[in-house]
Amino acid sequence: MITTVLAFLLTLGVLIVVHEYGHYRVAVACGVKVLRFSVGFGRVLWRRQASPDHTEFVLCALPLGGYVRMLDEREGDVPAGQVEQAFNRQSLWKRTAIVSAGPIANLLLAVLLYAAAHGIGMDEPKALLGAPAQGSVAESAGMRSGDWVQAWQDPQGEWHDVQSISDVRWQLTQHAMNGQTLVLAVTDAKGHGRRELRLALDAIDSRQVDATLVRRIGLGAPYSEPVIGEVKAAGPAELAGLRSGDRVLLVDGQPVTDAQALRERIRAAGAATPIAPMAWQVERAGRRIDIAITPRLARDGERQVGRIDAFVGQPPAMVNVRLGPIDALAKGIERTWEVSALTVRMLGRMLIGEASVRNLSGPLTIADYAGQSVNQGLVYYLGFLALVSVSLGVLNLLPLPMLDGGHLMYYLFEGLTGRPVSDLWLARLQRGGIAVLLAMMSVALFNDVARLLGLH
């Protein structure tokens, strides 16, 4: 819990400081006087100001945002000698640059974070696939347990190497969002027998593109050998005579392809009441042994499933994905662009009802993921921080009053018509923008609570 809170506060602190520093730095460069640089809102906990003529830097009690307050005649009297330093007196291009600088700073930060993560390198599961779900798109395409994905094909027919299963999942999401068929080149686990799989992702309803997409396509966990790991005392596995290291060959006379398939067979046994014994054949020290095991009943949400109280499967094969400085920077730019485009498309589809609003996440989900990524290691936290930085940058560019994109919308109107938006319309748009933002925040918070309660 403490790790989650600290990771969340660190995430907010970094992103807010970078965003507001973008505004601050460009404002100073444009000759605008900055009165206050605030991280957070509410009661001031810490302040620093070199002199009354310098910017006041403050840290406030509520760390859910920040702001840069600039000299502006619309917010109070401005001394005659400082009128030229007022924000409202600046040219249109300067005001546009100052407002744009915050979101751009977040996107540049994401580039550097993604580059750092790829430069440091991370251990990821090898692109060895487990058994596809029955009746899924993956099974229909001919995917088999133990397939090793070597490459994917773009619309121009060019092949791109796949480094890890994360690459496969990313391409599945991208192609499903675009309604495109994904072509994969796969071999067996030893790299032999190359063949092509065509996943008909254009058949996926775009409204169903969410966090469960990859699982619904049929891609399960990475390939894992059907070997029994730790066996709990007095559980069904131990009572049946299973031992750590046993390799499961058959269940009820059917071959077991991998650990994922075995886990599904065990879970499915819970659908019957009472649970019938399962006939297993395992390999132990070169000998084949027949074992009868009866899983116990357990609840998984609203479902009744079987459990044997033993770890099923071995850790998946891992590969270290690491790039040189130039390639890492190029990858950072590419990934930031891809995530930005995906975010914009997803928001657009939610707006017109082609994607579920369940994809909106709020502070509780962000805090949870922040804690999880920190526990996984520095590289994973950098990737998470980059993802949230992209989201913050893109969201702030939305043409909604109260956001930077709303101000840019006003400046676009001013540039096209030669006159600023009237005070009357500013007030109306401001009220509308607040209503939209409150609605989005409410939906995001509801989704957070629903996820925590297991309702999503």
C-alpha cells in the first residue's frame, strides 16, 4: 500500500512539474512575467521566492495538478512599467507557443522515457504462444500451442521482426483498432517450419476494443511447459500423489499441449457438481504414471471453478530486449507517436459510441498500476510513466475549455477571424467545458471502483 501511494505521488509529481515547466520556460523565453509556479492546489506547504520581482515556486497540499500564473491584465491591475510583460499583450504566436509548451513537454518526456527503457533493456516473455482459446479468432487462423512468432507484415507487404510477446500484443491492438487483418510469420518452438497466420481482426467489433481485447482474440499466456510446480500441503494435488516436477501428458485421454490448456481443463472441471475425478497421466523420472485427481470447488467472481492447490506450469522463456542509443531514441519517438495516435482514435471512438467508455481510467487505476510497475523494476516503471505522460499530453490538447487545447481553440478562432472570442462566449464555453470534464472524471472514477470490485 505504501509503495503504491509513493509511486502514485512520484508519478504525479514528475508529470506535473514537467508539464508546468514547459509553460514556464516558454513564457519566460517570450518575455512574459511568471508570478507563480505551483505544484498542487490548496494550502501552501512550501514556498521559495528569490525576491518580490522573481517567480514564486510553491508546493501545495492537493497534488492533483498544478498551474503557472502569469502577469495578465484580465486578472488584475498591472503596473505601467510591466504592461509589455503581460500574457494578454503578447502576439498570437507567442500565446500559442506558451500554451502548447505544457503538452509538448509531456510528449517529449515520453520520448525520453521510452528511449531510456529500451536503452536499459528489459526481460520480456519470448513470443512463444500458448494454446489459443477454443472458437477464437486465433484458433480459426491456425494458431497452435508452442508457435513462435518471428515477424508481422505491414499493409505494404514488408515484414518486421518480433522481439517479444509484447510486440505481438501491441500489433493485435493496433490492427484491431484499424479493422485490419494481421499477418504473422510463425515457426515451431525450435524455429523450424515457417508458416503464415492471418488473424481476421477486421471482424472484431471496434466497440469491444478494451483491456481484454488480446484475451478475447484468443491469445492467452505465453507458452509454458505443462509441468507441476510447488504443491500445497493437504490439497487435491498432494492427496492424489502429484509431485513437483511432474510433466502432465494426458488428461482424460486427451494430450496436454501446455500449462495454459491444463489450467483451463482444471478450471472447467468446477462447472460440474459434484466434480468428477480426472484421469491424468504424468511423466516422472522417465516413467509414465496414471493418477486420479479430483479438483476442489472454488469461486472466481460469479463462476464456479476447479482448483488443485498446486502451481501449474513453468516460468515462460524470456528474452532481453535492448537497443543502442540511436535505435532507442528512434523507438521512443515511434512508440510515443503510436500511443498518441491510439489514444486519439480511442477517444474519438468513445465519443461516437464505437468504443466503450470503460476504457477511461482515473486516479485509482493509475495508482494501482504505478505500484505494480515499481514492484516489477525501474524499466517497467519508466514505461508506465511514459504511457501516462503521453495520455496527459494528448488529453490536454483536447479542444475543451479549462484545458490547454481549449485555449488553442480560442487562438485558432482569433487567427481565422482576426478578433478574440467574446467574453460572453468564453463564459458559456467555460461552463460547458467544466460539465464535460466533470462527466469524464465521474465515468473514470466509476470505472476505477468497478475494476477494484471486479465488476469490469
